[in-house]
Amino acid sequence: MEIGSQRTDEFVVEGLVTTDVGGTIGVTVLSTPGMIGMMERTAATLAFEQLPAGKATVGFAVNIKHVAGSLEGSTCTATARITEVTDGRKLHFDVEVKEGDRTIGVGTHERRVIDVAGHAQAAGSGQGPVEASESRDRAVSRRQTPPGEPVKGNQP
């Protein structure tokens, strides 16, 4: 990952990135979750372009301020810039969304590099890829052991 590399993506404020706050504000605008989603997508794409095959990133932290509104139909840009890389796998980004020269949202975002195959296998297990692979045989044993009996190695 190259510190200082950046990406800017343009998007239109429409559909799933909008809200009218349950009809309470009289207009439809860019929602905070929609804005954050565009920031994350831009950061993920920037990282993905620099990763080897079989690797991707997952987000694990956002610290964002939504400082201005953007009306439905507006064109905005989301920009992500890599500011720090730790251990080759923890990525820190500065992110912002603008409508023209006006800042709509600003903050930081963190992503972790993962092995795609290992992550897919571990998804839903509540464990990371290493723990999931180490406990796979034990999990099979537990399913085949009656309640109250100790687990003894792998069962056929």
C-alpha cells in the first residue's frame, strides 16, 4: 500500500443513499449511513487496486462528521487517501464527501487486509480464519457428542 495514494469517486444523491428522516424534514437528502457507505466503498476500492489476487479489505472503524446537507439529485464526490499502514494489513484513511467545493462529510476510516477464501470460510463462525480452521474438527466432534459427555477427538 502506498501512503498518500488517493481515489475520488463521483456519485449522485439518489436511491439507497438518501433519507427524508421519516418525512420530517420536507426534502430528501444524502443520509449519514449513505455518505459513510460511499466513503467506505471508495477506500475499499483504493485498497483493492493495490492488493495481490486473493486479498481484499474489510472495514472495522469509522469516525465521521456529517457537516452539511446535500439534496437528492446532487452530484457529490467521495475521496479516500491512505495515511498509514500498520503491519502491512491495517490501513488508515482520511475520507471526505464534497458537493462541488462544499464539504458534506469528513473523517477517518480503517480497514484490515484479509484473505478472501479464509474470510469467506470463517464468516458467521464468530472466529477469525485461523481460529475457525483450528476449531473445525472440534466443532464436528461437539455436534456428534451427546449433551453432558466430554468431546473426545474427531468422530467418524
